[in-house]
Amino acid sequence: MRLGLVQYCPVWEDKKANKEKILSLLKDESNDFDLLIFPEMTLTGFTMRSNKFAEKLKGESYKFFKSIARDFNVNVIAGIIEKPKKKKIYNTLIHVSPRGKLVGSYRKIHPFSYSNEDKHYNKGSRQVITKINDWKIGLSICYDLRFPELYRYYAKKKVHLIINIANWPHTRIDHWHTLLKARAIENQCYFAGVNRVGDSPKQHYNGMSGIFDPLGRTVEIVENEERVIYAEIEKSEVDDVRKKLPFLDDIRLI
């Protein structure tokens, strides 16, 4: 599978400017991708003004990513601020197919209470596995990365790739890098983490978006640059590692 990690600096709380910025980044992209992955809250940055920017699951942001999926004939994973009919608001990840279909969505299970995200966003309640061809993919968002039980669930379901989309600040970027690597090793699968770069009103971000293989080796990682990061991964590598080192069969406590 050919991945494109879209590491960019969103204009703070400006959906229109960010749509233009993303299209500009993709305009000259020559790689042929199977999947493009964007950071958490892709079009706004990590805003706590959830009421102002919340929208329906198939609202404005979905329609924008739907157009990208169709125009580039690519799967898209991106972050939106979702307000369903029950009037709760969620930090949500969506998966859009190359035909523009909403394949699935994941609501962040662990809002970041340290920054009061839990006061502006409701907690998601379920793990989500999506599919692209014969790849099984587990979904997560930012702070979820600190809670290994979510990823252990995905490992027991034998996913081949886990994705985390984030706005992870540079002050704790060593944690980000270490946890991405650890989650790949312990669950014997590829792990792709897509972070933003640049500045928000309160934080600086240096990206470090990257991919680790099932043995925890770095496939690709990029700091600070605003660009689409290309990487190619092989499902057979996941199968081979799990066959040669059948550690997942010995999980006992969950």
C-alpha cells in the first residue's frame, strides 16, 4: 500500500484557507497514493471552540475530502468536528473511499483532559476497524496513543496497520515518537502517526509524522517540513513477522 502522510501547518480556525492550502500541497504531488492521511481536526487546528466549528458527519468538511478522494482516486483519512443529531460534539476521524463514500468514522475515545478537551468534546465509545482492499486498519486520534488497551484490541483483531492522527506539541514529541514505535512493536503491525507542524495560539508543533514497521523499525519520519510524506508498506511483512514471532497468541489479560 502506498501512503501519503499530509504534514502541514493549518491556518488557525480558518477552514477556507486550509482547504486552499491542502489543495496547493496536493497540486504538484506526483506520487500515486492508495491512502492520504491528514492530521487531527484537519481544517481548524486543535480548537476548543467546538460549538462554532461543529458540523454533521456528512457536512462541509466531508464534502471537501470527498472531492479530494474522487479527484485523486485515493482513500482519505482526515479529522473533523462532528455534531450528530443528539447535539453532542465529537473529535472525529473519517475514512472516505476513492468514490467519495463515507466508509467509516471513529470518535476519539480519550479527549485530552489536561487541556480541557473533555469539557468541549464528548468521549467516543467504540473501537473502529476500517478496510482498504485486504488491509485491516485500526483507527485512533492523538491522546489515544497513551492508552495501550485500545491498540491491544486492534492487535487481537489482527489489524495490519494502525493510524493515529494528531496535534501533538513539540514539548512532548519524544513521547510521541516513543509511543508510535512501541505500539508498532507490541502489536506487530505497521503504525502511521500523522502530526501537524507550525504554531497555534498556544503551542508549537514540529510534526515528526512517521511510519514504523511491525518490528519497530522506522520506515519514514519527517520533522518540521510541510509536505506530503510518501511511504510504501507491504501486508506480507506483517504476516511474516506474526508467523515467525507469534507473540500475539500469548496475550492473557485482555
